[in-house]
Amino acid sequence: MKLPVSLIVLTYNEGLNIESCLKSAVDWTEEIFIVDSYSTDKTLEIAEKYGAKIAQRPFKNQAEQFNWALDNLEIKNEWILRLDADEYLTQELWREIAETLPKTPKNINGFYLKRRVYFMGRWIRYGGYYPIWLLRLFRYGKAKYQEERDVDEHLTLLEGKSGKMKNDFIDDNKKDLTWWIKKHNNYASREAGEILKSLIQGNEKSAFGVQPGIKKWLKQNLYFKMPMFFRACVYFIYRYFFRMGFLDGREGLIFHFLQGFWYRFLVDAKLFEKIKKQG
């Protein structure tokens, strides 16, 4: 059953992941767009197999790239679905979307979907990491990234109300731990830059959806009020013990330690280095 939905996926060397994403969507969406940053692996070959329409352009950040896609692609459908290459929708969620869209009131312009993250093949269910609600399905022209940030970017509705779907979509990156660490090292540099910018300019205020808004408020008004480096320890303890991350097994230990402590500590270290260079 084809739905009036256009899928947009941003890619760069996603040959290991993109097939799961497109395979889950090809029977449900009327069109698939790939906005690629000049991949050198089999990403585009796989995308063509699923009939995707391909555009290529240099990558600055996720927000800028996706906003470009909304402004420049020849989209014909009423609804837009935004997925990363390592994400896909469960069949239960597709069926829920198929049942919900025809009955959606005109004042509902977007839906928050519930993300289920896998790491090393294991569902990371605890540590405050599930559910994560993200605006991923919206009417064309009714949502965009209002801040083209390097990190912590979130789609926001421009008007109207939002709803929620009950079923999950899956985030299951098949790349190895070396790639994950390199990716988060890059994220840490970008986040440290964003934090320094906000310190210079003063606290920024913006309206996101409910969960991103709460997380951002906690980050600015609680996490960043704690001493540098110490806060990474507090966050890991909170996530691993108080939010029961230990129930995610050995894979969870690796994930919560690296993502909840090492990454946050690395951001502080890079921020410390930048502040020292500022004099």
C-alpha cells in the first residue's frame, strides 16, 4: 500500500546501512529521495536499486542539508518522512501510519515517532535512552530545522499541532566501534564549538518539541551549571545506576560508558582547550 509520503534520507558512505532503511520503506512510500554527499562506496548503487531519486551536494551539517532538501527537491506528496540511513520503520509503525494519516485532522501537521536504539546488536532499553521521541513525519511545508546548528539539531513545526505514533522506529547502525568513536570524536569538537559560542553570546532560547525542549533545558540549567569534567561523572552515574543502564548488559556497559561518560568528558576537554586558546 503506497502512502502519500516522501522519504528523505541524507547519506555519505552508508552502504552497510542504507538497504535496511530503503527496504522497509519501498512498499509504503510513493517516492524516496537520497541527498548524498559524494559517497565512494555502494550507497548510490543500492539506492538506485530501490528507485530512489538522487541529489548530490557538499555536506555542512544535518540541519542545513535537510533544509536544502525541503527547499529544492521536487516533492509531490503531502507528508514527509525524515530518516537517517541507519534507521528504518517497523511494519507495525507503517501500518499505524497507514491507518492514521487518512483520519488526521487538518490542524495536526506532524507526528513524533518513538526511536528504539540498538548498539552492537542489543536494544538499549534503559539508562533513559528509551523512548526517545522525535519529530520525523510532517506535512510538507509545515516543519524545518529553525537553527542550522552543528549538533543537537531538531526539526520543529512551523505551525499547527503534533501527534504521537504508538509503534517504534529502529536505529541500528551496522558500522563498527572504531567508526563510532571517530564519529563521536567529531561530534565532540562540534559540540564544544557550539557551547563556546553560546557562552560568548549568552544562553539561547528556542522552542522545540516537548522532549528535545526538556533535554535542552536540563542541559543548560542543570548540567552546564556543574563543574567541568565532574559533570560527566555525575551524568554517567545517573544514567547507569539511577536509570538502570546496567540492565542493558555488556553492550549497555560499553554504550553508556562511552556515550554517557567518555563522550561528555571529551566535550569538556575540547571546550577546556578552546577556552585556554582564547586566553
